[in-house]
Amino acid sequence: MKIKVGVIFGGETVEHEVSIISALQAIENMNRDKYEIVPIYIAKDRTWYTGHMLFDIEVYKDFKDLKKYATPCTLVTRGGKFYLERMKGFFRKTITDLDIAFPIVHGNNVEDGTLHGYLKTVGIPFVGSGVLGSALGQDKVVMKQVFSSMNLPIVDYVWFYDTEYTESFNDIEKRIERMGFPVIVKPATLGSSVGISFVKERKDLEKAIEEAIQYDQKIIVEKAVSNLVEVNCSVFGNYSHQETSEIEEVLSTEEFLTYQDKYIGGSKGKASKGMASASRIIPARIDEATEKEVRELACEVFRALNLSGVCRIDFLIDKETKKVYINEPNTIPGSLSFYLWEPAGKKYRELLDDLLTLAIKDYKEKSKKIYSFDTNILSGYIMGSKGLKGAKGKLK
């Protein structure tokens, strides 16, 4: 019997389209002899849909006109099993059952633990990190605070909320000046290089911050690394075991890796292949000692943030000093970083199979833990005014 996998993608996020590309890539590479794939698309209005037409990327180019062909759905649990259901008036109609969920989502409102919390509440097994790891991996400020507590190498930074910027821009500007230019201005909880600016001089700072504020309430300003080389390493595993992929050196046309570089730059007029479209050198042109450090730090980050599944850890290296800094983790990386595993000998189909196998194994292990008690401390209490008086008496 095949395992029914609900692949969840889309969502209300600026990385919506990137999620669609990543998900359809994964679906195309899953072993259909072992898995029955059920596509679950979260539209930008947060409505969930399913249906066979969602396997076709052409559908998403004008989805509004095609909503009538897809089926709105919700995920529910009943009798220890998991179902996609459709509401028809006052009646529910079961569309299909599911064995496991596979979130392939990017950005706020989905990758940040929001979706994972819902899946945990429903109780369905799912691939990837839990709520805490996903939330930590999305918030660049909190993750740096975790890294600092563990003495892991990060660049100097300043952070603030949008309201603080409005009320005390001069104080914020002074803090940034003390750190020194050039700096990178980022929305704190976005990915895919959305809303990021490279600022060489003070006169351009205000414009960069206002750009970032369009996307987020929390802003982070980081000291730029001189003589920069950006390298990425993917990690697969869980808290007890990690393995690393090949390391890539990512080539950028700007001072930092842009959205254009990541998803469009390497496609040469063809349809984007997600992060697989980026220009890169594999393996990265780094010496053996630096490679060892990057791999060790990648595993430390993975464990520190309690990550699971497959993640990509991005690093900044100063070519002259060879100092390595952790940039950020991607808890559900674009294209699931398959392009880093294939040079290491793990084909995409094998990576996907390993991810599902790990998720099922972890679910079984966690099921052995105690999460609630069979006893009911409310038994014996009668609701209503008299019952409440009786309860007060018993609580004294």
C-alpha cells in the first residue's frame, strides 16, 4: 500500500511563487511506486485547495480563473486518522485521507512555524523542523541572540522595530554609525533576499530602512563583510544525527546574493528552477580547514536551533582573514537544496525518500513520550451556578 503524502505549498507570503516552484520540483521527483502525492495549495487569500490540476505549473499563472476547478479543503483528524474535507453547506465531504504532510513553504505566515503549529495541533506527522526550530530559523534577530549565547561566530548587528525607527531615528542612526559602514539592511523575518539593501554611506540609510519596513515590523542592520565570499552547506538529520552536503560558493552580481541571483539569474530566459537557477561553483573554492569549519558550524547551527529534515545554512567568509560567519539557516530551503546533495552522491529522489522516512521514524519516537494524562481532574464538577459554587468549595 502506498503512503499518502500531502505536499503543502504556497501561502500568504512574498515567497509564494518560490514555494510553488520548490514543491512542484519535489513532487516531480518523488517515487510514485512508494508514494501517492496529494497536492495542497494555500492561495494568497489563505484558502486551501486540492485537485489534480495543481500538478501543472501553468495553473498558477492565472489561478483566479481556475479556482472553480480546484477543490477548497481543510485538514482534520478523526478517529486517529487524517483527512482533507470539503464543506458543502452544512455537510462535510471527505476528499481523501492522508498519512503524512510535507510542507514545502517559504517565508512568513507558513515557514515561520505558523503552519507547523497547525499540523501539530491536528496531530499529523510532517516532514521537517517543528514549531520552535521553524520560528527561530525565520527570525534573524532571535536566531543571532541564540548564536551569541553559544559563542557562535556572527557579524555585528543592530536591530529595532518600525515604531522605534519612527520615534528615534537619530539614536538608531548613531548606533549604526558606531558599527561602521557599509551595512546590510534587512527585514528580520523574511527570506529570499526580499527587501534587502546594501548601504555604503549614511545618506542612503534612511531609504534602505524604509524599503525594509514595507515588509516587516522588525528590522536588522548587519555589518557587511569585507572581501566577501558566500558559501552554503545543507544539513540533513535531526537532533541526534546530522550529515552535511557538498558546499557551494554562490556567485552574485551585486554586493549580496539578490532575489534575481537566486531565482532568475541562472535561468537564461528559461523558466526559473528555484534556487537551482542560481549561479554557483560546486565545490566551493575554500581550503580544507575552512571547509571543515563550515561543516562543523553547519551542524552546530542545526542542533542549536533544534532543526530537523533538510536545511541550508548560509555563511559569509572574509577571503583575506578567512574568518567564517554564520549568516542564517533556511529551515525549508529553496528547491530543498537537492543541487547540493546530488554532487555528494544523494539523488533528489533518495533525499525525498530519506526525509519522509525520517519524519515517520521521529513521529513514532515522539509518540512514545507522555503528552497528556488519562485522568480528568474536572470529573465530579457540575457546571452551572450551583456547580460553580460547589467547585469553589472543593478548591478551598
